[in-house]
Amino acid sequence: MEDSKQHSWIYRQLFTNWKKFEVIYVYLLILLQVAVYAIAPDSFIGMVSGLAGVLCLVYGMKGRKISFIFGIIQCLAMTYVAWISHAYGSFAMDIIYVISQPIGWFLWGRDEATRSFSPSTRRVIFGGAFVAWAVGWLILTMLNGQLPYFDSINFVVSLIAQALYIFKYKENWSLWIVVNIANVLYWGILTVQTMTGATNIGSLGANLSQVALQFALLFNSVYANKVWASGEADNEGGANSLK
């Protein structure tokens, strides 16, 4: 234990207090991104987005501040992927994500515990997210965006989820589960359209990498919901308890 106290902050953030199950599933999620790139190697940026996205959300699940470093990389790469795919809701959200990363870095204190809303406040937030989705759907339809009913979830619901995330409210993961399900369907449909020649927007590799990423993030969101509810993500998932 004394030796572990000598480790640097970045070492503790990256490598300490991991369960065997978590290590295995992180490796599997990373291998999934590499496998997708091997199948359709036409978008290196798509793979970078996928890998950084997996690491960002996995470390976010652990409640660790380093997640925002991977978040910046993922958001910059995803902004490009969303633009070439005409996913305007995703594009707008990724710009907001880039801005939110340093804000989250500043707000996540070293000893900060996760928070939770009262049941009544939770219902108001989830109801507001539904109304915001409907309004976003209408706006994106007017802009002729791709699959606006799904893209609106990625835009407005993600915005609410990200705000709750950077303030460390546990409810963020419930909203991310909705967002990730919608994104699996969204990018899955675009992938099928690309494969069948129904659209020439974007690229097969970029779209396929996002399908793999969203499956990974969906799994991570479900698990993170459990981890944050149990209090395991408090104090950066124990990474700083070794100091």
C-alpha cells in the first residue's frame, strides 16, 4: 500500500481500483472498436472517436476526472463524423460537448460525492426532456436533418444528460440509456442505408464505428447507473484514496 501512495495522479486515475469484470469488459469494448475498423477501414477518425468515447464513458462510470481528457478527443472526432453524415443534431451537441469538457473538469472536485434529485424533481426533469425532444424533432425536420426523431434525442436529451453528468447527478445515466438506445437505432439505420446504396452521405466505416460505440456506451450506461447508485463512484471511484 505504501508503494501505491507514491504513484502519480494519472496512474491512480487510470489503473487503480478496478474490478476484474470491469477490466474484461473495457478490453472487449476496445477490441470491438478495433474490429469494426478492421472490417471497414475507411474512417480512422471514426475509430478514434469510438476508442476515445469508450474510455471517456468508462472512466466517467468510475467517477474519475480523467474522463474529460478522453471526452475532448472523442467530441472533436465525433464532430467531424456527424458533419459528414449530416447528423446536424449530433454535430451541434458535439460542439457543446467540447465546451462542456473543461467545465466538467473544473466542477468535478477530488472529494466530490455524486448527487441525486428528489422523486418529484426527477419527474419534472424527465418530463421536460420529453417535451424538449418533441420540439427538437420539429426543428430538425424543418432543417431536413437525417432521421430527426432519433437525432432530436441525441441533441436535446443529450444536452440535459450532459448537464446532469458534469454536476455529478446520478440521474444522468438514466437519460444516457435513452440516448444510447436511440443512437444505436440511428447509426444502425444509416449503416444499412449506406450498405444498400440508399444514401451516399457519410461512410460505411464511420457509421459502423458509431454503431459499435453506441452499443458500448449503452452497456456502460446501464452498468454506470448501478455503480453511481451504490456510491462506488464517489471520491473519483477511490482513485484518490490511495494518496
